[in-house]
Amino acid sequence: MVIKADNKRKLNKLIEELGSIRGRGTELVSIYCPYDYDLTEIVNQLREEEAEAGNIKSKRTRKNVQSALSKMVDHLKEFERTPDNGVAVFCGNVSQREGKTNIKLWDIEPFKKIEVKLYRCGKEFKLGPLREMLEEGAEYGMIVIDTRNADLGVLKGKKVVPKQHISSIVPGKSKPGGQSAARFERVREGLLEDYLKDVAEAVKQVFGSEDLKGFIVGGPGPLKEKFIGNDYLSESTKDDIITVKSTSYTGQQGFEELLRKSREELRETELKEEKDLIQEIFNRLRENGKISYGVDTVIRSLKMGAAERVIVSEDLDIKKIYASCDCGYSKEEITEDLDIETCPDCGEDLSIEEESIIDVFKEMAENTGATVELVSTDTSEGEQLYKMGGVAAFLRFRIE
Ligand SMILES: [Zn+2]
């Protein structure tokens, strides 16, 4: 069965667990199968690797790698198809005792699509692609500018993606000999004006089509203030500026410096949306009651087509559990953990299927044109929502 890491917290836990394991040799095997890739191809590749592994010099490493690969093949053969988001499989000897082997396997379907295909044997599991999923978040526009250069970039999670570089031909302030100071200053002002207009145009072109949460602006000297303080940028762009910081550089170094100095403001912006959203739930609850909360009530409102936006706490750890037995017994429950493991009718082990409550909400929402949004418990409002049952829904009409 695939371990569903359907939220950041679960994935983070798994990454911590896997990250703490060290192989004695290069014997820990990691595989990433992209969401749109045929798993049988992966199985074929693993079989080839298994044959290749015969060449590994160290007897112990060879044995461990071969055992891991054959376990992975056996496991993946059972899959009917590639899971929706792809699958990452990790396998290797986790025994810390010399001479002992304990080959363990993890298969993880993360909450985001796996886009990368990867096979790796190492002393550690390859966790980079999963870690990146945790880092991805909202996107922000970045502008660093001084009289010589301007750089535009987009902040994606923790990564800055440079978008455009503009160089100016504005001369320095000291005037070359033979020119009148006034004339030189006029020419310089004209060039500066053209340059700032070019940068503003680039801002429009580069960021116009992006779905950004806001901008952060930096650069050495006072030009950045001149740029944003006048009419170069549209009013709505100016409203979206989160913070302005002095940096020593433009370019990549400027981006990094700006990011470092803006951490706090960005974090607050991230949380502000969550705070506002949950605050709106409380307001609606007071004003007209077009809100439902708690798992059961929200499910009911979804069934009725009344729910419009479902807001779920990331920490809500409730599942829809379906237990069944060959004798015909079955039970379905929405709960944290099922209280029975064996069939109450015949005593055999039950076969158990689980679905996270977030997936349950999403499926129901899809059928009725509602949306599902996740919020953290990093704010006091988020904690309050968690205490109210971990989920609330904005309603199209009131339900009794
Ligand atoms: Zn039974």
C-alpha cells in the first residue's frame, strides 16, 4: 500500500525519518516515478539494475543492493497503475548492527505531482525532490534596481528565478569636461527617465501574466524610491509592494540579499491571508450563519450542494476508513483510527482502505463546484479553526 503524504506535515515526517538513515555502503536505493510515467518501465529498469549490481565489489553491499532491488520489483509489480501523483520508493538495509540485515521499503505518493524520473544508489536516500515540494509556496515578484542595472525575478518557494536584466546608459553624476553642468544634468535626467520607463515596461511585461502575491523591491541608493514613488508603475502594482529594502547589489546577489532582508515581511504576508480568511469565517458566523463547521456538518453541506468554499486545517488527521472481510462484513467510518482490527463476525483480519478526509472533501467539492483550501495552525486563528473541528465551509445558503 502506498503511504499517502497528502499534506506537508506528513511528508515532512517521512522525510525526517528517511533522512536519518545511513547506509554502510552505497546501498540505499531511491526511485522517483513521475505521475505520467509507466511503472512497468521502472520495474524493467530495476531488473536491469539488479543484474548490473552483480558487479559491485563489496560482497555485503552487493547483497544489500540486490535484496533491495528485488524487494522493490516485487512490490511495484503489484501496482495496477502509476498513482495519480506518481510514486517515490525507497528501499535498503536499515539495520545498524554489523552482519545483520533488515531491508525496509517505503513507497510514498506525495501531495504534489512528481515530475522527475530518478534512480539512485547511495549512502543516503535521495530526498531532494520531496524536500522541494515542502518549499514550494506562493510566488512573489522581485525588483532590484540602481542607476546602472535593474533585475526582475520571481520568488518561487525559496528559489529566485531571474526573469529579465536591464542595463542603463545613464552616466555617472560627475560631468565630463567641456560640457555645461546644466546641459549635462538635463541629458542625464532624460536618460534616467527613459531607463525607469523601460524598467516599468519590463515589470508590466514580465509580471503581468504571473499570479503573484506581491512584490519586494531592493537596490543600492535612492533610485528604487524614485522608481516606486512616482508614476512609473501602475497604482495596483504599487499597492502590491510588500516591502522595500536597501541592498548592496543588484543581480543575483541583490536578489539574495533582498530575500534575506524581507523574510519577516513575506512570512507575515503568507499568514495574513490565512488570518483574514479564518476571520471572515468568524464574521460570517456572527452575521448570518452561512457557515458550517466540523467534519460531519461540512460533509452534509457538501452533499446538499450548499458548501461553496471549504477551509481545512492542514493538521486535521481524520480519515475515511473502509474495513471489509471475506465473510461479507464491512464497515465505513470517518475517524482518526478504527477501533477494530479483526472481523466481529468471524474473527479474521479485516482488509482496510483509507482515504484522507481532505481527499474526501476534494472529491465531494469537485462534484458540486466547491473549492477546498488548506490553512496552517501557525496563526492563532488557525488554531481556533482546528479546535472548532478543523474544517469550516462558506455556504451558498443556510442549512439547518
Ligand atoms: Zn468476517
